[in-house]
Amino acid sequence: MHFNTLLSLSPSLLDTLVRLGFEEMTPIQAKAIPAIIEGCDIVAHAKTGSGKTLAFALPLVMRATFGDNRPYALVVTPTRELAEQIARTIRDIAASLPNLKVATLYGGVPLRPQAENIANGVQILVGTPGRILDHLDKKTLRLESIGTVVFDEADKMLSMGFQKEIDAILLCLPTQRQTLFFSATFPDKIAQLTQSILHEPLFITADVTSDADTIKEIVHQTQNKFETLLATLHHYTPASVLIFLNTKEAVITLSQQLYELGHSVIDLQGNLEQYQREEALIQFKNGSIRILVATDVASRGLDIHQVAMVINYELPFNRETYIHRIGRTGRAGAFGIALSFYTSYENTKRNEIATTAQEIIIKPLPKQTTPLISEYRTLMLYGGRKEKLRKGDIVGALCQEIGVGVDSVGSITIGERYSYIALHISIVEKVKKSLDMMKVKGKKVRGKII
């Protein structure tokens, strides 16, 4: 189905979707969007990377009304990163609706600016359970105007222990509302919860299992995971690799070990400040970093395309998490490899979790190896959507003001206050020395290489 078959979709929204590269619906979108538009409660079960975010984001944008500054939609999600990603998707879709305001509510940043955003008027809220409750407790947020609530990655929220927070949020919502559940797995807890709070829900299933043609699942038994990891990186030389461990401390240790060997690596874990987590993801996504070492904060819902390889350096605690981890690769029809290491002491765990993986033998580490190094670095500019910066403005400034060739400019991410540009390493020093001369839209901007 094409998006132009949605009769209630305005021409401006359709044009925006086409510009963003969305013309044909994925299976989950084709099933969920019409049902959401009709006002049904739904439980949608689809694999990671199937297009779930757009499936609920588009109907929310289509309902935009500007006569009331109170929020009409609430999206609840387990992590800060996913909240930002969802908000970004909604803003992108609503680019032709300049009056639609989206606010993110999550911890790790001050409460007061978020409260001020709410007070100034916002239509769609996207937040984590804990921070939403913080605002409800402090009376900086009221939910009586909410007509639609979305629980995205609902299984993750329950596994993270957010049951009480979800129950408390539900008590603050109107009884007459539309409730949408989206999840990549469907454990018993989800079934119990949906039975108690949804009204005659429509159950939608699409793309619930990873395609064996796009993800090659393999396992390898080893007694020295670090040497095996180095041998793996040397053998496959993946363009990008996401390595999962179970604890923050283990992530920090492994990323430091790889960094000391010269690899282009960065870590993503809960001890980082919010801006550090965002910058880590941006650098990995734009190719400035080739190895991302992470806890399961990166296993759910993050919009990271074209990850060549996922490595479970440590096996997860359950199969649901395993499915989400390996779902970071093999997305949108691309081929990916999911490799899991295990020791002889983890045989039982391996059999319970990686049930569809095949055993392989990895050749020993050679004496000389070449680290994975990126050909790009990231330039951060102090300016973003608030300054109405556009990608074309930045590319024009780099090419005309500094003399950078357009082929040396990679992916560009424009945030609320900052913009991030991937630059080929051959011109990084030139840009760094010339930043004082650079003007964007006729105004001087500050920046730095991160």
C-alpha cells in the first residue's frame, strides 16, 4: 500500500513523506495506520526495524489541532534515546505544520525547562515513565486532555520494572481515550496488561521474526572473549559494529581496551550525560565511529541503520533481549551478521537464548592486525532548529566559505540547538582552522570537532 491511499492524508503531509523517502507502507504500517485513524485500541506486535514508529507517529500528526495548547497525545517509552528519536520522527513528519509543538520529558536533564515548555503549550508529549510521573507529582503536567496514549517498546518498560509507573500514569489519563501498544515481543505480562486497560483492542501482527535472509546468526565458544573479538574484527573488518555487554562497568572497560589499540570506538551506557549519549549515537550513525560498545540501552528502538555486525560479547539474560539486540542489524532489507560469544560455562544459557544460531569456529588472532579506523570526523556547530538551520545552509557555508568539496561532506544531523556534520578526515584540519571565517545564513557560527 502507498501512503497516497490514505484518504484523510493531506497533500502537504503526503509531500513531506515523499521528501523523507516514505512512499510505500511497511506491513505494520499498512495494518496499524488505518486502524489508528479509525480510533481503535490496538496491540501491535512487529520486529525491530519494521517501521513501528511511523505507524503511530503519522496518525498523531494527522490529528493536529491548533486551537487548543493542551496536549492531545502522549507517547510513553523506556529510554531517553528512544524518546528523542520518536520526537524527531514526529517533527520531521510535521515539518509542514509549523505550529505543532512536540516536547520530550526524560531524566538526566533539569525539570524546569521541560515544565516551561509544557506551560507554553504543547500538542504531543514524548517521555519516559519516571519523568512523566515527576511532572505529574509536581503538578507541572496534566493529562486530562489526552485523547491518545502510545506505549512504545511496552515489553521493555515492563522488563525494566516500570509496571507501577505505568499504572500511575494510566490513573491520570481520561477513561475515554485511545490506547496503543507497540512491542517487538509479546510476553505474558503484555497480554495481561492489555487485557486490563484496552477496550476491545485490535491485535496486529506483522514481521514478528527476524528474516533469516538478512541476519546471519552465529555463535562461537571461547575461553578468551577479548582475543576472539580482536580476531573477529580482523577477519570481518565490518564497516560498523555494535558490541553488547550487560553492565556499564564492562562497557567502559572494553571500549577503553579497544581505544588503546587504536580502534575507532565509543561507549554508550547509563553513566553518560544526555548530551554525551546523543553525541555517541550521532557519531556512530554518521560513520565517524566504527565501533559502538553499549549496554542494552542501545538494543531498543534506536534508529541506527546499516549496522553491519552485532556482537553479543556477553550473552543477554533472556531471549527477548537477544532478539532486540540482533535486530539492530539486517534492517530495511540489508544483510547483517549477529555473532554471540559464550564460554563452556554458558552452554545452557546459549542453548536457551541463541536457539536459531549456528556454531562457527573463528581463526586465532594473527600477530599483526589493523584497527578499525573511520574516514570521518564529526563537526559540531552551535546552532540548530531554533536558529532555523537547514542542511543546505550548512553545506553551502562549508563549500563557499571554506572551500570544502561537497564529496567530503557526509551525513548531517540538525538538533534543537546543535548541528553535527560528518567530514572526511582529509579536510578536518582545514575546517578546524577556518571555522572563525565560516558564516551560515550570513551569520558567524561557533563550532568544534568532537
